[in-house]
Amino acid sequence: MKKWSTKDIIILALIGFLFGGIFLAAGWVYAILETALTPLGYAPFANSILFGLWVMAAPVAAVLIKKPGSATLGEVLGALAEMLYGSFFGAAVLVSGLVQGVGSEVGFLATRYKRYDTFSLFLSAVGITLFSFAYKYFQAGYEAFSVGMILAILIVRFISVFFFGVVCVKLILNIVNKVQNSGNK
């Protein structure tokens, strides 16, 4: 296992601090979206539409730190920061953060922590989607929904996680690489 440096720990703390604020803001957007979708009978989609925002800390931490455990720690620290900032979801975000972080970690573990590219981000998105959906299925009582509704929620969740956890994370990584390379000239 690779040793963690002070730089890694500082980057991880900054990721948690930054994404905790993003997660908190996403909670307010979620409340508005859920309120708008409730009269239509589509309130469960609010979580899935925005879900990718809540999981970005894990893949960002993984691709920037490139060490086993960084995805899980990044997501849990983001959740902790969200909770400390005053999330109306309370301490429940810590459990969600752990589930999401482990789901992301599985994607990088599948490549034995040797790849930190679009493919591993895709595997991370699949892991996040499946782990978090299984947790939410039991936590929110999705078994009461029709099979069609359950599949629709799962598909929307995956699209959100793919967009934020693969496309946006790849854009962030490209920006970080450009900044790093500009210092080498």
C-alpha cells in the first residue's frame, strides 16, 4: 500500500471542505425540486436527478490522490463537512457518504488502483449507483414502487452519477492537469 503524504492529507481535507459546501447547496436545490415534483407524484426522482452532485468528492479524491481508500475518505469527509455546515439531513449524510465512497472505491479497486481514467471513473459511477441505490431502496422503501418506477429512478440516478462523476470529474482533472503543466514551462 502506498504511503500517504502530508500533501495527500491536505488535498483530501480541501476536497472534503469544498464538496461539503456543494453537498449542502445541493440539499437546498433538492428541497425545492422535491417540492415541485411532489404534486406530480415524482418526488423520488428529485434525489436521483441531483444525486451525482452528492457523490463527486469520491471520484475527485481518487483521481487526484491515486491511493486506495482516497475515494471513500473523500466522500466521508465531504459528508462530514456538509453535516457540520448545517445540513438538514443531519448525521444521516455520514452513512450515505460511506456507502457512496465505498461504491466509488469499488470502481478503482476493479482496476487494482492502476487506472485513473475515464474507464475507472465509469466503473466508479456504476459502483456508486448500485451501492447507493441498494441502500436507498431499503432506507426509503422503494419496494412499494412499481418495477417500472424503480427502474426509472435507477436509470435517472445512473445518468446523474455519470454526468457529475465521470464527465464533470474528467473536466476537473483536465483543468488540474493544465494548471500543473503550466507550472512546468
